[in-house]
Amino acid sequence: MNGEAVLETKIEAGATGVSIRYSLTNTSSEPILVFDRIWDSEKGALDPNWAYVEIRGGRALVKRLMENPPAGLRVSEPKVPYGREVAPGAKAEGTVALPAPLTERGAYDSFTHTSKQFTDAQVTAVGFAIGYAVKPKNLPPAFKAVELNGEKLLLLDRAMVGSIQKTAASEPDKQSVAARVKQ
């Protein structure tokens, strides 16, 4: 993959949906942040199955990372996931379970997909991508880690995450699942 992180996935898809188990191993000598936790303000908790889904040409990419707003779109409250701190040599593990039909969705759909119209489709391969970054040194005091569910989480601003985030991705795995694609 690269010199900082190695992603391993187990993807299963079928009539009930898609299940992904993943681990990202920090192979660097510095702590990394894995951007795979997001707060659900309606539930007042972290969303355990949060993910964005991109579908193109019968292939789905399930993503846990910060998506940048589309060009020209200015948003007052960008969607920024928490960075989960992972020590050198340690592994971050997680799961995502998405129901069928696998529905295409992104961080800024309320602005870019206002019709909320979908077309039925079939997905024949599913991949997974996760955002991560080497933890910045000397963070300003405003960026303090919080402990939640036994994990050390750090919420950085969109500009900072946008400038440091890297992506680790799995190869698409041959899987078959019903899907809904944006019109």
C-alpha cells in the first residue's frame, strides 16, 4: 500500500446488504489518525454504520473519509469525521453494515442531489476506502482529543483534514448486491 498504513478488508454482500470488516495497521513510526468516526447529532452518538457510497459502472466504493464539497459549493458546516488515533504498530479495526439495496450517497447530497430520485441497479463488485493521516505535530490547543467508547478521537477542521488526508483503498471484491443509483 504505502509506508504508513496497510488496509485489510473482508467484504460480504448479498440479498440483505453489504458488510465490511476492516483493519488499518499503522506501519509508520508516528501516530496516525483514521477518519472513520462521525457524530450523529440526531442520535446523540457516533454513527456505527456511517459511510458514503459511490456507484459507477456496476462497481460500488464504500468510503469512510472526509469528502470535500463539490467545486463552487460553500458550506457553513462541512461534514468532518473524527480522527481516531492509532499508535505506531497498532491496528484500527471497524465494521460497516449497509442494508440492501445499497444506496449511493455522499456528504453533500442535500445540496447536489435535491431531486432525491434513484434508479435501480445491480452492483457486481464492492470496494472500500478509508481516510487517514499522520497526526500533525504541535496542534493548536483548540484541537484536543476526547475519549469516547475507549477510543481517543480528534476533531480537526475541514481545511486541516483536507490538506493532510490520504486514502487507503481495497481492490473491488466480486460481490453481487441490489443498488440504487442517483439520477
